[in-house]
Amino acid sequence: MTNSTTATVSSKSATTPYRVLPWILQFLSPYKIKVVAAIVFLFIGSLAWLSLGQGVKLMVDEGFIADNASRLNEIIWLIIGITAISGTAVFCRFYLMTWLGERVSADIRLQVYQHLLSLSPGFFATQRTGEVISRFTADSTLIQSVVGSSLSMALRSVVTVAGGIVMMGFTSVKLTLLVLLAVPLVLGPVSFFGRKVRVLSRKSQDRVGDLGAYIDETLHEIHTVQAYTHEAKDRQLFTDRVEAVMHVAKGRIKYRALLISTVMFLSIAAIAFVTWVGAQDVMSGNITGGELSAFMFYAVMVAGAVATISEVFSEIQRASGAAERLLELVYTPIDIPEQALPQQLPTPVKGQLDFNQLVFAYPSDMNQEVIKQLSMRIQPGERVALVGPSGAGKSTLFELMMRFYQPKSGQILLDGIDISTLSLAALRQQYALVPQESVIFAMNVFENVRYGRLDATDDEVIQACIAAKADEFITEFNEGYLTYLGERGVRLSGGQKQRIAIARAILANRPLLLLDEATSALDAVSEVKVKQALDSLMASRTTVIIAHRLATVINADRIFVMDKGQLVASGTHNELMASNALYREFANLQLLMDSEPA
């Protein structure tokens, strides 16, 4: 599925280049004063450097040749003053441009992250997390470097080239025209090699993204990697990806080196030729030695500026490729859009759920329907169990209830209101979810449980943990509720993770409860304790349970039997044992499993 998504995303890249510059400029727009100030200091610094050429001319003609020591002293002090002005301007320009680079990079990350939070799980099911992280880090850092440094150097060099050519024209029109004849020779390689660098830079960033995705995957699943002694194979696979990065980088480096060296050679060759012509004019008396010295000063400055532009141009091409990758994330369409004028739920929410002719297929395969013409009603306060074989559509139904995906057709109603007409926040705030694989964040216990209700006090968190039977192991930690639980809760057992997740749901105190067999990872003693907490929690709430254990099913008010995305039977345990073969098979198998000694 990753490949199909990558292909889809890449197909947009042909349309994005023209949007790169306006997109970056929109981040500079709020800081107009700083941008203008940076440009002003850039011009002051560049013009100060250009005026040094006239100082060189005066020093040669009125100092050295005229043998005038006092005049030479005055000119030296003038040059020092100009240099001081230029140095101050460089400081101000560098500070402002570097600040703008950091600020733009930060704002880009904020915009991309905010957009990603609005995308449904369907996007992340087909996009590798490490690839997205690579775009956040490597790509945004490259843009930061260009805006904060390379762009400043490019603008300064452009001003230097333009001003240098003007000053050269004042010094000698003939020599300036000769220099201008060499300009097309320099611009040709810049255009040709620049395009090559841009394409290869994009490929290079993609390979780096693949590398980041692989690192993210293997390190997060390090227990499995080491348990199956897969280290040698992972080293080889990682080496292959590193070499893929290097292979693309070699091509990019080659064209970038050709660009810089060609521009430098042509620039210096042109200067050498013009110097020879200028020397002939000095010997024939057409220009003075000071004028030739000033001209050569400007010519060297222009050549250096052109070389800088050629070098920075390749950096800007790399940043353009990086910006395109970020733009692809920003312009990824939101597949679960918010309603402009959402309906309001009645207060209080009763928790009645109606499924009317529901049909759903995952976006990755729209022809494969995983929910087919499903219709059923769950009454307010009812405790319902969903049972069926793997792939029956039970977990998919949870995702549709919370609008993580859009059905192809049909409706889900909450208290008689189509959930597609509600705001996503208003809908999801009605559910407390306890997944089978409990999610623990790299925070302390307080913050993990408070995830369910951000305004909860510490005492309310503790009471929720007591109700979930989690307080007994939390208080055994050295730091108690301030204990850092590690990435993905590595410091907790499976049962402890589930009790933290249950405490989170208890604290959330929402009218509908979704349980994906929330006691499956508990030992027998803990299971009894947590079931007591869950019974209390479910008493006044509509509860939908994905059931894998017979004990859960027997306690349900009603049982819905699902198979291949369809509702095939419903009723109590005893009714279904008498009337439905699929349920009877499930119950008999599960009863045998439950009776096996631990």
C-alpha cells in the first residue's frame, strides 16, 4: 500500500514547483519589517563593498602614482570607514536573515503538523511514519538553511553583480562590454546543471525519507528484531538503503561540482582575457593604471559573486525539492472534512446508535467491501457485544462510529442525528475508547491518564486510577504518579498498560464506551478487579464491546454476530447458542480456551 500512496503523492510533484516560491513567501509575509530591514542592510553592505573600488582607484592614481603620502593616508582612512560600515551592515543582515530562516522553518513545521492532525487514519495507514518525520526534520531544516543563509548570499551576490557591472561601465565601457559577452557562457551551465541538481536533490530527499522510515520501524520494534535474531538481515537492509542514498547523492554531487567548477573556470578565463585587453589600453594611454585597478577589483567581485550564485543556486534547487515534499503533505486533501454548519447533539446525549444500510470499503481497495448493507440499533445504556471471526468488520465498525473513515453509503445515527452532519470534535467527545493494544505516551502517569480529560485535577486522576485498579502498582513506583512511563509505555506490562487506558476512559466520563476486549492482557486476579471497575463504568453508558472471550459475551445485554462484514444474527447468549451455528462454534472454541490452565 505504501507504494501506491507514494505514486499518488509523487504524481502531484509535477504541479507543485510553481507553488514553492509563493508558499515560502507567505511565511515571510508576517515579518515584513524584518525582511525589509534585512534587504536594506544587504544593500548598504553591498554598496559599501562596491565603493571600495573607487578607493582602490584613488589610492593608485592619487597616492602611489602621484607620490602623495598625505593623500594616501586620507584614502586609507576612507577605506577603513567604508569597511566598518560594511561590517556593521553584514552583522545586521546576517542576524535578521538567520532569524527569519529559523522562524520560517518553525512556521512550516507548525502548518504541516496542524494539517497532519486533521488527516484521517486512512492516510497514515498507507504512509510510513518515518517518511513523514524525515520531511519534518531534514526537509524543513534544508529550507531553514536556504532562507537563513543561502538566499541572503544569493541576494547579496545579485546586488554585487548588478552594482559591479554598473561601476565597471563607468570605468570602461569597452571592457565592460567584453565582460558581458561572457555572461551567456556562464548562465548556460547554471541553467543546465541546475535542473539536474534539482531532480537529483528530490530523489536524494526521498531516499533519506526511506532511510528514516526504516530506522523508525526497526528501533520501535527492537524487541521483535532481537527476539528473532534478525539483526544481521536488518543490518544488510539498512546498508542497502544507505547505499541507495549514496548512489543518488553521487549524481547530485557530480552535477553540483560540474556547475561550480565550470562557472569558476569561465569567469576567471573571462577576467584574464579582459585584463589582457585592459593592460594593452593602459600601455596605449587609453585608461589610467588606477582605472584598470578599479575595473579589475569590480571584475573580481563580480566573478566571485557569480561563483557564489552558482553554488547557492544548487542549494536553492535542493531546497525547492524539499519544499515540494512538504507541499505534498500540506496539500494532501482532508478526506474527513468538517461541516461548515454542523448540527448540535441533544443535551444530555442518550447514546442511541442506529446503523442504516451501511456499506464501507477501505480507500486502498474500494472494490473490496468490508461492511455490507449493515443495519442494527443499539439502545441507550445497552451493553452490546460484537463477535465474529477475524476480518468480520468489528474493528472497522468502531472506526466508522468515530468517523475515522467515510462509508460508501448508508448512515450512522447518534440519538437520531447523522454523525456526518456533526463536527468531528463534538462526535468524538461522546466516546471513551479502550483499545486492545493500549496506547501509552512518553509522559508520566498523570499526563497519560489526563489525556482523557485535560482539565482534570490530580485528585480526579488518582480516583480514576483507583477505580481502574491501577493505583496499586503506580504507588509502588519510586516517583509514583510522576513516573515517566517511557516511549510506548516500555516500563509497563501489558496488563498495567490496559489499566492505565481504562483509567483514562473512566476519567473521560463520556456517554458511549467502546471496548476492544479491554481485559485481554490481564492476569486472572487483575481481570477480576478491572471487570468490577468496568461494570461500574458501563452501568449508565451505551457500551459496545468487541468480544474475544466468552465471559464478556455472556454478560452482554445483546450479542451481534458478524461475518464478512454482514450482521448474521443477534440475541442473547442462550438464544444464539440455540439458533446460530457460527456463534455456537465461537462459544465452544472459546469455552475450551477459557478452561485451559494458564
